[in-house]
Amino acid sequence: MSGNLDVVETIDAVVEYAGDAYGAGDGAKYLSHDCFCKLRLSIDETDQFDGAKKYLDALRSTDPRDDKARIEQTNGGLLKDSYVWILESPEFITWRDESESGRLLWIRGDPGKGKTMLLSGLINELQPLTRLDGAQNSNTISYFFCQATNSGLNNYTAILKGLIYLLAIQHPTVVSHLDDKHDKDHWNSEVSLERTFRKMVDDTTPGEIYLLVDALDECVKGLPLLLALISSMSSRAKWIVTSRNRCEIEELFGQTSSNVALSLELHGDSVSEAVNSYISYRTRQLADRKKLKKSTAEKIHDHLSQNAHGTFLWVALVCQRLERCRAWEIPSQLVQFPQGLNQLYAQMMDQIRESDSCDLYMSILAVATTVFRPLTFAELIAMESLNIDEETFPDLIVECGSFLTTKGNTVVFVHKSAKDFLLKESSNLLFRSGLAQHQYDLFQRCIAILQNLHKDMYGLFYPGVSLHEALRNCPNPDPLDNLKYACIFWADHMQEAYKLFVQGEIIDDFHGADTAHDFIVEKFLFWLEALALCQNLSTAMKALIILRDLLGVSIQTSHMSQNCL
């Protein structure tokens, strides 16, 4: 702990301290002074491309078009009969036809009612009339799908970046609003992003501008700013947003006469008809895949229709589980599924508890529930220290009930309600030593994984290689594949653990600052290199600030303890 006071004083002291520990000569050769300057300013190195691509690269943390495609694929495709009813609803017609009284359409409803697929369907209906479908069109569309379980999709900054990204694709000339700034940290500034977004919307002419945002309630950071933005800009653009029934959203949207609210509960008959169409579609799929008799398919359809109660998600989960059954098992399994999402989740959890691999499945669910973004197969295998190939890993995820699914090589929750159930109803099963200890364990696992960091991870040999060149010559497989999450989020888990230890008044059991300090001394430059290759160098500043604050608290606590002796 002798270096702690140096670390606490300033971030520069940490840099110099770690550089000395690394070896001044090697540090000077391998990590240029320019890298230290970038760290102090919290600026990522960016690709040196021409024109608008610089800005698009800086903005593109995710492409909303890819997110839309993944969501539809996860739900078994987008069925037009499941959303077409909304096109004839009075609320949508008012939004579509009225120039003043319907600039914002707010679609609200309980979990599992199909809000996301409704919005996806509306995008499909509107997009052919916009420049996203062809430069000859005068209208513009931009959209974003929030996801509370993904730190890259659950905040105001990410939403603005996604909306700006699609606007810029359709109107390259609006890049002039992006000034000279195209580094990624500039685009992490809420003020800069909002100012740019407003300018782009104001100058995007002619035609209508359609802005659609799904799951406002899943914006866990900056929701008040997002609601204020939507309300203040409803006169310039036509918005469609969805959310669960939330009081704070209703209070703000209810203050403006140009807002139109569509409650799915008040359109229960239309939603039920849409769910029945979805049931017919999924039943046909199941019958074709399993080669079921007509009588069996009819029993499935009838049972689903009688028990769905207007909830798409319940139907999707039951059909997903029936797909794992043999054809002759389906009739007996079908009647065992309880009504209601929470009851179905509870049954899934009971089945996991009865499994011979219960501890493994519970551990995977616990990690998935508490990470800051969905993990790739390689990252989750590393976090769990599993001896398993990535090719067979999806089979393991299938065994975790139906709480999780896969998108490409990433493990995600089937729905936010699944994560909510685990946190509220099963936390005592997932976190047997308490949530604070679990977060501390995740931090420790991250640090253990990062012990694999070493000098020149990509075998570049020459330290002056540009980031673009380094990424273009990335080894296959990428040696950072299983390290990326730990590189970026280890300090967040340490901070979360500390907060929970403080809340539980068990701070004496927290030794994370010591572990983190040792890591910084031993692996600092290697960690910086890895962050640069992950295009996330600015994370270093955030992590060091967290470490500085926690070390300061640790030192003060230590001094207080000594004074009491």
C-alpha cells in the first residue's frame, strides 16, 4: 500500500507510478508519451478516414438497423398480422394525418404485450417512404431500441448517437454540424450530442422526420433528459415511442396537447386478435418442424389461445420450450405450462433447481444478471472458468431454462421481464453469499482474467503502428476476445461491490482497492494497450478515477482505525 498516496493525489501520479513500475526504458519505447497525453485528456485514438466516415465511425457504437434485425430474429420473425391493427387505430391515424395535434404517439402497455414488435412493424411501414430506403424520397426516419440489460443501449448518450447515426446516413451534408470533432469521447458528451441532434433535425429538409424510440423505461441513465428532449422537439419531428406504464413518463407526456397516447390495455381486443394470429403462426411452425398430426396442432393452438391472455411473450416462451420436446412429448408437456409470465418463470427456475447441473446454471444466470453488458461466449466462458468449446456453448445456454438466448455469439436475456424476475424473486437463490459478495467476486474474476495481458498482444513489434493498421492486422483468433469485458468493466464491478458493502455495513470485508492497486502497478501499460485495441482507451480515465476515490476512502478508513487503537 506504499504507493496508494501517490495514486490518490492525481491521475498523472498513477501514470507515472505505473510507468516506473513497468520500467522507464521499456515504457518509453512501448507506449509513447502521446498515449499518456490521450489518457489524461480521455480521448480515444480514431481511424484516419476521410469525410463523413470519421464521424460515423465515432458515432457507431451500435447500428439500430442491426438491433432491429436481431430483435425480429430472436422473436421468430416479424408477423405483419401481429401489428397491422395499429395502422387502423384512431391514435395512429391522428398521428399520421394531423399536422399539429398528433406529433407524438406514445404506445404504452404491460410487459410482454408486443410493444417492441409493434414499433418494428411501424418502422417497416414508414421506411419505404424515407431516404433510408432510397435517396429519391423526401422523408427521413431514425430509430433506436433501448435495452436495459445492455450498457451500450440503455442510456441517453447511446440513444442520441443511434438517432444521429441514421440521420447522418440519410443526409451526409448534415455532417457539417459535427464541427471538427470526430473522436469518440466527444460523442460521449450529452451536451454535444443533444446540440448536434437538434441542429440536424432543424436542418433536415424537406419532408417529414420520423423518430421512433422503443422502451423508454429501459433508459436507465438520462431518462428525464430524453423525455424533455422528446417533448421539446415534438413540433419539428413526428415521434413514436413505446414504454411500460410509468408514472413519470405519463406526467410529462400528459402536459402537451400534441401528444397522443395509445394504451394496449384499452385496445385489449385488438391485441388479443394479434396474439391469436401469432399463435396460429407459431403453431404452424411447430407442426411443420415436428411433423405433428393436425389434431395435435389444434390442441396446441387451443391451449395457447386459452392461456395467453394477450401476452406475446408467454406464447413465445412456451413455443420455445415445446420446440425442445419430442413430438410425442408435446401433448403432455403442453398442459404443464402455467398461466402468467411470472408463474412460467417460477416453473423454469424450479426445473433448474432440480437439475444435476443446478449450480452451473445458477452461476451463469447470476453472472448474466449482474454484468453491465451482454457477454460473448468467450467472455462468459472466461468469467465462469469453463472448459468448454464456444461451438457447444449454446447448448449450455439452452439448459438455463428459457431465461437466456443467444444472438450470434452473445448471450442475452429473452426479455427484460426475465431479468426482473431473477432479481426480484430469485435473488436469494442466485446470490447465496449476497449481492455485494457476488459483485466483489466478479471484480476478482475480471482481475484474474486480466493476468493474461502481456506486452504487444497483437504481435505488432513496432509501437508506432496506427490503430487502424493494428485492427486490420488483428490475429485470428483475437487474443483479446475473452478479455474485453474484463478490460472495460473491472472497475465498475469494484465500485458496485464497494457501494453494496457500505450499504450492508460490512466495509471491513472489502479489499478491492488493494487488489486493484496491485493490478495497476503490474499490468498498467499492458491494460492501456488492450483498451486501445478495444477502441476504449477512455475507460482508463474512468477506472483510474474510481480507483483514486476508493483508495482515498480506504486510506482514510485505515487512518481512522489506527487512531482508534
